[in-house]
Amino acid sequence: MSELQILVMIAILGFGVALTRFLPFLVFKNTKKLPKAVEYLGKVLPAAMMGLLVVYCLKDCNFGEAGEVIPLVISVAAVAGVHLWKRKAVLSIAVGTVLYMVLIRVIPLIAV
Amino acid sequence: MKKRFGKDFYYALRMTLPVMAGYVFLGMTFGLLAKSEGFAWWVPVLMSLVIYSGALEFAAVPLMGSFDPIGALLLGIMLSARHLFYGIPMLKKYEGTKMAKPFLIFGLTDETFSILSTAEPEDGVNPSKFYVLVTLLDYIYWVSGTLVGAILGTAINLNLEGLDFVLTALFVVLFIEQMKTKSGILSGIVGVAASAVSLIAFGKTYFIVISMAMIASVLFAGKKVIDRE
């Protein structure tokens, strides 16, 4: 591709993403009082979307492969456990991530 | 005045530390990948500056081999559809943000949305300023990671495999925080269940759009039970 074509492609990809990010704001731009249904969605969507994002992060795991599944399950459980216990976000995330990085190197050596 | 800014900045920095680790690492990986595919260093950097969506940028690398504007537009919208649901909770929060609003919306990535829809600014911190700082810091992490990866290329030889788990961990933590809110428990369960079912039933490519439709329908159908505030 020529440089111009690359620039056009990048602009179009950027437009596609921006469209999805801006659309809700454009739709309700001139609305003084949000409809009840939208206000309700605004309240309950964050929790549901966080659930979706957790599943989204697990989607690439090959669930037939013990060397992949075991580190993932243990580390996610560790993050949740430490967070429910101490409720310090950075701590829970750091413990889980270090554990994961160790386990993906060690478990495949042990798992049959 | 200066001291005040330092405090706000420090708070936003602390909130975004996990994103820093995840974005710098993934941004570097992206820059490296694009370079190994034969692109000039500025291509991945410009992509991160303009597109600013990790999932889409990685997916677009193979697409950038041939000129296909329609394909690019469809891919861009398909892979970003989940953002449609990020704006709705932020409509109210971003109401008083004035000039900064377009930038806040442009920068509403998965991670920025997760933090800003869950966290409240510290007492005395101006909300708009907090939103801008978090959004800006995340943007800087992603672009600078890409820049480092694109320039250094394979000169980096650190074995950091698995560091991207930091973002999974961030979502798990924020999911728990959301579950602790009044109407969060049930809607969180709806989110996980709908996504898991549709991932198993429809596979990786289409499950997000289908999950979104399922989530919205169940949330509306169960409004009486879920809406507890």
C-alpha cells in the first residue's frame, strides 16, 4: 500500500471506533432529562459490562490445555480472593499478575 | 494551586497503575508486531494515536496489507460495538465536562470506562479534572508503549509473557467492586452469564454483539427485581 492508502485506512478504522464511542452522546445530545429506561441502563450496565469484559479476557484460553487453564483459574481466584480479603485494588492485581507469570512458566513443566 | 494539582495527579496515577503496566506492555507488543510485519515505525504509532483501541489495532495489522476501506469500516464497528454501552452510564457523569468532553469520549476504552464508571474522585477533587487525568494518562501509556515497541523492535528481549494478565486482574477487581453496589449484584451475574453462554454458543467472533443484546433484554425484563435503588 502507498503511504496515502495507509493513512486512509487508519482514518477509517479510527472513524469506526469513534462512531461507537460517540453515538450514545450524539443521540442524547439535546435531551434535557434522560428517559427512565436509559437512566436505568446507565445504572446497571457498568456491572454487566464488567462481567462481559472478564469473560472477554478469558476467551482466548485453550480450555483443553491444562498448562493454560490451571494458571488462569488459580490466578483469577487469587485476584478475587485477595480483593475480597483486603480490598486494595493494586495489591490484588499485583499478586494475581505475578502469580500468573510464574504459573504459566512452571505448570506446563509439571502438567501431563 | 500547584500542590492541589500534584495531589489530583498522584491520585489519578495511583488509580491507573495497573493500566500503565498493561498498556505499556501491550502497546510495545503491538509496535513490535507491526514492525515485524514490515510497517514503518510511524504506522503503529499513528494507529495508536488515531484509533486507540488495542483489540482493533491488533486485528487490523493483517488487514493493513491491502487497501480495503469497506472491510476496515466494518471491522472497526464490529469490534468496537461494546463501546455503545459505555457511553450510556457516562452520559450523566460527563455532563459538566465542557471542552474536555470530546476527548473524554474519544478516550473511552475498556479500561478507562472500567475505572471511571466504578471509581469516584477523592473528596475535594474536581470530577472533570479526575476524568481528564485518568483518560489522558491511559492514552499516554498506550501511545508511548507503542512508540517504544515500534522504535526498539526486536532489540527488546525481556521475557514478560503473561504481563497482559494485569488487565484481566483489573477487570476482576472492578467487577467485584461493581458487585458490591446495590443493583450491581444481579446485573453483574447477568453480564457474566449472558457472555459465557453466548461465547460457548456462538464462538469468539460474534459473541460480544450477541451478549450485548442478551444483557440489555434480560436487564429490561428483570427491571423490577434488579433495580433496587
